[in-house]
Amino acid sequence: MPGTLPRFPTMPAVLNSLPRGVSPPSLPRGITMPSLPSLPSLPRGITTPSLPTLPSLPSMPRGITIPSLPRGMSLPRPVAMSSVSQAPRRLLQDCCSVLDHQTPGGLCGCCWALRPRYKRLVDNIFPEDPEDGLVKANMEKLTFFALSAPEKLDRIAAYLSERLTRELNRHRYGYVCIAMEAMEQLLLACHCQSINLLVESFLSTLRLLLEADKPHLHILATNSFVKFANIEEDTPSYHRSYDFFVSRFSEMCHSEHEDLDIQNRIRVSGIRGLQGVVRKTVDDELQVNIWEPRHMEQIVPALLVNLQQHTHTNSESPAEQTEVCFRELLGRAAYGHINNAIRPVLMHLDSHSLWEGRSFAVQCFQIIMYSIQSQHSHLVIQQLLGHLDANSRSPASVRAGIVEVLSEAAVIEATGSVGPTVLEVFNTLLRQLRQSVDYQLTGYYDNAGKHKTTSAEEKTLQDAVIKTIGSFANTLPIYQRSEVMLFIMGKIPVPGIYPALGSPNAGFEGSRMIQVMLLKSLLQVSERYESSNLLTALPSSFLEPLLSFTLMEDPEIRLLVLAILTSLIDRRHNATRLTAASVTLDVSALELKEDRCSRQDNLFIRKHAQRLYRHVYLTCKEESSGRGHYQALITLLAVLSVELANEEVVVDLIRLVLALQELALSSHECLSVFNRCGVHAVCAAFLNLLSQLGLPPPLHQHVTQVIECRQKNAPHLLPTDALCDKPRLPEGELKVDEAFLFVQSNICEALTGSSYSTHTERFNTPYTPQLTDEDRLSKRKSVGDVISMQIDMDPQHCPDNQQPQTEQITFETLKNAIEDRGSVEEEERRRRMQVVERFQTAPFEEIAAHCGARTSLLQSKLDQVFDLIIRPPPSPSGHSPPRSTPLYEMKFPDLCVY
């Protein structure tokens, strides 16, 4: 009827109409069917009008069926028509929604209201227009539901990932951003024990975004990953892998996008992504080991490329972000991870030839040294030293770049330690010096002779190595610097003392160059050496070989030795004030730092002072001495008078100066006019300084009088004229009047009545240097000179009434001595080798028997001497008294011996 409602079947009728064996689907646990509201009853006699019936569809012919849709295709959404009733239209909408969301069939899929609640909550956060953004009210409902039912987090994350994937495939990037924002908020809200349920879906979603070809999606995924990395998890995860993210973020750091702005944004995102990976994995032992070489070889070059190609323009520049990430990476490195982090840096600098520029390499290692823990600094130094050895066949510019980086790293490491292998560091650097000298002499830096090098490049390398040695020595404590100086001294080739250092093909010139290089290195160490005890600063094992170089012919070597001695003796840093000492110098204006001579200093003076005076005297005799030598001698003598000032030292120094004055006047010495004027200038400058250091005023008056006479009539005997750039010297032979000389008698008279008077008797004995075996190192001294000087030293030749104990020196004697010199030295060398070989190879019993025989021989000689000493004088009667027991043979009771 037109006025009646359509009759719907009741629920029992529906259930009864099901085929046999088919049961209705059960509802999920906790979900009940909503009860239908009861309709109000109509008044009696009134009926509801009937709705118009829908036209029936024509039936299909028999055998013809409606074709099914292909898999993956869905019906188009129906268009709402006013003629269709409300219930069928809602049913069509539910069917379209089911087909659109691809949910499985069943009762829950056929009706939107019966779908799982978490899906409904997820669907509700998406607005109709993506520009409206996330629906915050519905997002709060979803978050509350996730916190209330954490067991459903994995389903929520999976469904969100499913929605994001669908929207990504349809290029609806607005909904993609909304889905990512929702996942981020869920991660931040649920960072508890159940976060692992979200992470897998979250990371898989990030992989999809990073694999896309849209830069803004890469940036979006990176920002989400950084937020995830900042979350501190309480529970470990055993199955996560970040290998994909390491490789993808590293690839983003190398982006070459055509748009420079987009390129910088992608690179910054890649750097921040790597920083997030480091933060997430470095402190968790259960995560992937980010310090493995395969990861470091991707991360470190990606950072260095951005650090190299960009400048610090703003806080968002790739270089700024790279430095922050690099510092954080190195700051988290433990002891066992330093090598894996440094090795890719060295490989990157090698492959891109960045050692030659030096500035970028120095910048990299400054960041490294300031970022790592101080106790691990020596590991970086060892890596650099090993890399320097590995590049020993590389061009000089590459080796110089590595050495310069070493020098800068050593300066930064001053607060730490060089490490357990201190001497190995210096041994490596000295070995580089030796190789550089060989390359400079041959002209090639390889054995095959294919790659040429120049002297200028090798000298640049040598200067860098010497500077680095000084930088390393400055980081060491005092006692280790003393060991380093002894170590370097042992490497210097000294004829007859140390073997030659270097290749056999280097020859004499190679040994000389190595001597100069190592002495310069020693000077670098000594300039930073500070010790209050000269006995420890200048032990005999170090001082004797050092002083032997003052007898070498090379003037550069002698000048270096004088500088080393001055720097070691100058403990109060007065040398810089005394360098410009002259005859017009006012000592009171210098503000010298003086102190009383300690007991250790007195011991040093007694032990080594005469040796120092002797080498100063012999240095003045060298014809090749120049302006620098005489100025260095003035400084050395001034430092000695300030540091070791006592009465005995002052008197000995004055005796030495008077001897030098006689040396300059002697006609037996083959000295030029310049050398003689230089020696006179040294005497004048030093006595002017010494007379102002608390000595009696009459001495200063005498010195001033002589200097004034020289200024008027002989200015070439003063430092201002003799030791200037263009010395003004007299022509012809040098003649010096008595008025221009310092007189010994006047000096003794000036010291009389003072504390120095007790030592004035020593002026009666002119100073004569004590000659030793070291004189054979001076190649210009003849045997006749040595013998004549030894005869002059012998006090037995002074009185006329005594006969000399030596044989008469004739021309034949000198000729034979010169001819036999080589054979005598060869015989002595052979005898020494035999003694060394005997003690190295002979059994202990034989050595003990040999030493015992020599002891017995010595004892018998002593017995004979004692018998002669204690023998009583003869008796006048001719009868010898009975022999008494010698005192040394008497037996005393134990109680009498103290």
C-alpha cells in the first residue's frame, strides 16, 4: 500500500534464513550489538503513510552473470540522490568505504560503525582538506586510546604506515605529512616499555620516504628520525638495524642538486641524520656497532666533504653542522674506537691530496685533538707517525704537511702525554730527517730514481721536522726532556765516538748535514728545558760529546753548540737581555735575575768548569769563526758569570779573558785581522759586563779607561766596529798598543782588599787549556802543535836547572810521528775491538781469571810500595833492627774497629 512502511525482516528471521552449516559471524570480545530504540505507538485509527516502492531491477537471462571487478579496482563512490532512502544510501557508503580501505569482508567490514576502534580513531585524525593539518582533538583521542591500550600500539602503527603508504603512492603529500606527524606524537607520548611496538613500523615508513625521489620527503624523514633519536629508551632492542640509514644519510651528505639552496638543505639533513644515528647507537652496546670500519668509512668522508667545500656562513650551513656532528662523534669515541675514527680521515686526505694545502688538514686535526678525551691523544699521534712512515716515499710537500699537522697536534696535546713510547716518537722524526738528507743529496725521493725532488722542498720538510721535535719536547716533563736530549745526542754522528748516521752513500757531506739537523733539533729541545740543577741538565754523558763539536771545522756546527750551551746554562732567561751586550751597556738597566750559587752549582763548577773554559779558548782559535760566533761567546760568558757567580768563577773567567787577549796578540797563531779584532772585542764586552756585577769599583774604572782609549784611537777593537755587518778593520798587520790592553797587575790591584783577594794568587799562573784526546777531532791541528802545547803545560820545563823528562823533539821525530799516526790509531782501534770481543764472547770464568790476575799484580806492586814506605832507616851501628809488623797487617779485635 502506498501509505504503509516497508517491512524489514526481524533478526530471528535473518538467522533462520541462513543456509545450514553457516553460522553468523561472532562479534569481537567487548563489543555488543546496539539496542534499537522502540518506536512510539500511534493513536488508534491512525496509520503511517506508506513509502513509494522502488522499481524492481530486471532479472538477468539464465546463464548470464554480472562480471566481477579485477583485483585492486573499486567501485566509484555513489552520488547521493534524493530519491534513495537513508538506509540504503548509508549501506552503499559503507560498501564503498570497505572497498576503498581494502578491509577484509565480514560483518565488521560491511558496517563502518562495527570497524575496530583504533582504525576509526586513526581515520578521524585526517581532515577532508590536508591543508587544514592534523585534527588535534581526534589526535588526542587516539593518543589516549594508545596509552590506555598499549597492546594495540603495533596495530595502530601498522595501520598508520598503511595509510601513509597509500597516500604516498597517490602523491597526496599533505596526508603523508599528517601521518608522519601523528606517528611522531605517538612516539613522544609512548616512550616507555611499549615503544618497540611502534619503532619497526616507524622505521619502515622512514625507509619509504628516504627511498622516494622528492627532497622534501627526505628532509621530512630526517627530521622525524632526529626526533626519534633524541628519545631515551628504557628497554633494549636486539633486532634493529641502522645500516640503511647510515648509507642513505651519507649519500645525502654528498648531494649535488642543481638548486644550491636545496642542495644545502639536503646536506644539512644528511648531517643531522648521521648525528642522530650516532646518538642512537653509540651508547647502546646492544645496537649496531657504529665504530666498525664499514660504517666509519661512510660517515667520516661524508662529514669531511662538507667541512672542506663550505664555509661557516651561518648556523645552518653544512660546515657548521658538520663540525658539530664531527665533534660529537669524536667526543663519544672510547679508547678502542679512536683508530677506526682516525683512519678514514687519513685516507680522505690522501685520496684528495689535501696534505699539500695543509690548512684543511690542520683544521681537521685541531677539531680531532680538541674533541677526543685528553687521555686518548697519544693514539692520534701514533696514527700520524705511522702514516708518516707509510708516506716516506711520497713527495716532500706531502711529508711536510703531515709533519706540520703533527706539530700542531703536539701543541694541542700539551695538557696530555705523548704516550708510553716517548722515544719512539722522536726516533720516527729523526728517521725522517735522515731520509730527507738522503733524498736531498740524491735528488730523488724513491730508490728507483723516477721521482725528483728539490733541495728547497727537502729543506722545508727538515725545518718542519725540527719544529715538530721542539713542539713534542715542550709537552714532556723535565726528566723526559733530559732523556730526549741524550737520545738525540746518541744519534749525532761524531767521528771516533758515534757511528755515522745515514745511508752509506751519503758520505762526509751527508754526515755533516745530519749533524746540523740533529743539533738544530737539540737546540729546539734545550730552549724549552728548565732545570734548577745543572748536574742533571748537563751530565757528563751529554756534555762531553756536545763540547767535542766545538773542535769541528764546520762553523755552523760550532755556532749551534754555543747556542745549546747558552740555553741550558741560562736557567733564569737572562740571555735575551745579554745578547746585545756592548761596551756602553748599563747592566743596572737590564734587570738581570741573579741568585746565589747553590751547592749543586758549585759541584758542577768543580767538575766541568775547566772543560767549558777550554772549549771557549779553542773556539776563539778557529779561523772560520765569524761575527755570530763572537757574539755567541760574549753571551755564553755573560750567562756563566750571572748563573755561576762566585769568587772562584770570576777569577777564572778573568784569567780566561787575559789568555784570550794574549791569544789575539800572539804571532804564532794563524789568525786573520778580523779574528784578532773579534777576540779583542769579546774581551772588552765581557769585562765591561763583569765589572758591573758587584766587583770592586777600581776594576770597573780600569776597564772603562781601556775602553775609552780604544774608542778614541782603536775602535776596531770594540764590538761596535769589529762585530757589525760591515766591520771597519785596519789595513795590513794589526798593531795594538799597551794602552789598549787590560793589564793583569792592575786587575790584581783592583781586587786587593775584597773577597776576591784570596784568589788573586791564581793570576800568577796564566791560563793554559788542558788538552785531551778530543783534539784529534780538529783536522787542522798537527801533531807538532799538540806535542809542543803538552811540553808548555809541563811544570818541569819551567825551572832551568831541571832536565826535561821527555825525549828531544827533532824534525825526524815529528816526521816519524806524522807517518806513524795512522798505524798507531789503527793498532789502538784493533786492540779495543779485541777487548770488546773478549768481554762479549769469552766465558765468565775466563774473564774472572783475567781480572783476578790483574788484581794480584796490582796487589804485589802495592806491597812493594808499602815495604819501601815503612822500612826503618839504617842503624848507625850497621845492624838492622828487627822488622816490625806493618800497620796494615795488624789484626785488631772487633771491639776496637769502628
